Amino acid sequence: MKNVLGIINLHENEELLKEMTRQRPLGAVPFGGRFRLIDFILSNMVNSGINAVGIVAKQQYRTLMDHLRSGKEWDLDRKRDGLFLLPSEHVHYSNSIYKGDLEHFHNQIDFFKKCSQDYVLIACSHIIYNLNFKEAYQSHLESRADITILYKEEQPRPGKSFSLATLVSVGDDGWVTDMEVKLGRITKGKIGLEAYIMSKELLLQIIEDCVARGEFDLTKEGIIKNIHRYKIRGFPFRGYMATINSIYDYYRASMELLNRDVRQELFNESGPIYTKVKDEAPANYREYAAVSNSLVANGCIIEGRVENSLLFRSVRVHKGAHIKNSIIMQKGEIGVNAALENVICDKDVTITDGKRLSGARNYVMVIEKGMVV
């Protein structure tokens, strides 16, 4: 897929994730112990043979730059092609009118024109899965479609739903007949992965046509509004997929990682998931440590009790502390005899001695980055 330019579109709905995206874009939100959400789609592209990836960053992208650096971990630190950060001209959207992702694409149109690739793969970071795009790309070429949309067909399952999802209707012949963006929760149907394959020429045409008409949303106005104008092909994905559009979505997807089958499918199915390398010692389990059904990253020091939880790098759990059904991000510190249940602690959070915090499964308590409780 050297003839394909990867575009990671970080113009994502963060309204229901404010506690975790106040200081970072959604793509930079930590996930799974030592990863960021953007690692999944970026690794998928690299594993598919894509050598040029542009990241359309909306705002507050310093943490993203710190995580990605030169792209070395993804083999994208190259003399030709490689990793490109495409920042927005609007530093603060609170002081200017945000129109949509196509405005951003239009502002970076010279980048698209100068790239040597003839095709583009546009995807987002808030839908996580492990997929090699080669088969989808080949299907796109063979079908001579204008656009190929990837989707996952979901059957009703207890406790499983999707929010702010794009529903795709696909005929028996594989061609897309309809699409709609659903704001409520969805329990079944063909859920779009918000991943599109098309020629670069068509993308440039969509950008120019939409912006000229005052339309700035790629999915709603660039594709759905023109669904009968273009030949749109559906490509099914049958693996594990999770959408992160709310705190509940994030918590549920994180807890699903405690299932070994989910971990195997998400991290190893079609290729490894790469991330920023940090050289830290293995987790240290002290004399009174008791850990069950949990993911514990390197650098942690455990003296207390941990159940059904995820601990990121360099978390310290002091003696007598009890963590249950919770997520503790990097460099968190849980004090002596503290108790946490159904809690998400962002990076650098300190829970002082004896504190007891409890949320609910469907309404998790979130402690924002750097707070001391």
C-alpha cells in the first residue's frame, strides 16, 4: 500500500469526554496500560504497508507531539514520506468559529497535492480495532468504487452498545445504499468504522466542492449527502471493535481488556500495536500485594490489593489500599488504606491516605489529570 496516503482525522466529538480531553486531543488519551488511542489506527496503517501518514490535529496537540515524536516507533522517521503533523490554523476554537474537518483539510490542501500517493485512507482514532487494510484496498481497486467504507456488523449483546455511530446500509451485492449518523445508543446494525478509501483526486474534488458550498463535514456533507452521486462500496470487518465517544465507552472498552480473548484479538490479530517506548523496570509486587484479574504495566509498585483493574506505568499502590474495577493512569499514587471502586484516575493523580472513592458501573467517577484528593 505504498501508493496510499494515510490520514488520521482527529476532528472527533469530545463532548462526553471533557474530563479526559480538557488538556489533550482524544487521540492522545491513554488506553490499555501503556498505549494511546491513536496508536491503534497508526499501527494498523503501518502494518498495512502505508509509509506516509498525515495527522489532522484540531487543537491542544502538544501531548500528541510528545507521544509521536519523529514516528520512530512506527518506522515513520524517513527521508521520504513518513509522519506529518497537520495542525489547525485555529489555535483556540473558543475564540473562532469551528466549521468542520473539511475546513481543516482545505487549509492543508497543498500537502495533499504534493504527496506522491494516488489514493488516501482516512480514518479516526476513537474507534479501536486491529486490521490490515490490504484486503480492503484490493477490494476497492477491483470493484472500481469511488469510495470504500469499512464497517462492522454488530449483533445485540448484553451491555454492548455504541453511541454517536454511523449506520451503514449495504445491499446483497456489497454496494452501500444508505448511511446515517445516529446520536443515541445503538445495539445492533452495520456500524461504520469511519474509515474511507478513495482516490486522492476524488478527495480533492470533495474538499473543493463542499467548501465552495459552505459545507465542512466530510462524513455528513461530503459523503452521505452525495451517496447517490458516488459508487460507494462496503467492506466488512469481523474482528473486535470498540468506539470511544463517552466516559462510559472508555470505561467499558478498558474493562473488556481483562478478557484474554479480547486482548489477543486487539493487540496481535493482524499485527502488533506499537507505542512510545519507555525503559522501566518490571512491576514490583511487595510482601502484602494481592492482585487478581488485572493488567499491571511496568514500573508499578504494588503493596495493596488490586482487583479487576488496569494500572498504567509507574503507579504506586501503598499498603492497605484497595483498588477494584478501576483504571489508574501513569504515575498515579494510591495512599495507605485508600479504597477505590469504579473510578478512573487520569495521569499524575494522588489519592491521599484513607480516602474512599466509589462510582457506579454506568456512572464512573473520574479524577482529572494532576489532581490531589
